[in-house]
Amino acid sequence: MESRIDKALERHHMGYNCAQAVACTYCDLLGFEEDAVFRMSEGFGLGMGGMESTCGAVSGAVALLGMLNSKGLGQFVSKKDTYALSRGLVQAFGEKNGSVVCRQLKGVDTGVVLRSCDGCIEDACALVEELLAQRGF
């Protein structure tokens, strides 16, 4: 699969929030309409609705993992595996960047920026692409 990181960054520069930029860039591969994913991920921007909590790029990536792995409505057998995939992605992102919290990544309290929004999007997309490649995309 050809990398779509530049497409995610383009979306972000057009006004998509970090979660939307990541989730919308890959949703077509998983059979989801971009408008629906755009709407669904809107509240995850700026660290969960502006609360500066979990990074939106990470949230968008985790949403994609649900789209990738869930067996669908009423099929609860996939939750454990989806949680494990999500945990792995979140841990990898945190190890690379020193945090998964938007406020910390942006250095709001410390003045030390750990990672820019574009950088967070790049890293979240790279992790998504690694998982997609493992699944044959």
C-alpha cells in the first residue's frame, strides 16, 4: 500500500481536526464513507472536544482499528482483540512521543512541545499503515 500520510496532512491543513485527518484518510479501505467518519470523529479533536486530553490523531487511529477489526453489531467476540490492537498503537505512540495527551504534546504547561499536530498525525498514520500492511492492505 502506498503511504497516505501526505493525504492526511493535506486534510488537516484543509481544516479537518487531527482525528478526522487520520480516520478519514483510510476509511475507504475499510468500507466506510468519509462523510460518516468525518462526523463521527469530529468530537475527538483538540484532545477530546477541546479538553486537551487524548491526542486526536491517536483517537482517529483507534477509531480506524475498530473499523478494521470489529466483527460488527451484536458480535462481541472481537472486542478483546480490538482492545489489544488499540493498546499496542497507543503505547507505541506514547513511547515515540513521550505522551498521548494533547496538552502535554503541545507543551501547554511546560512550554516544551513534544510533537506538533502534523507530527502526531504522521506518527499515528505510520502506525495505522503498519497494521494495515500486516493485514494485507
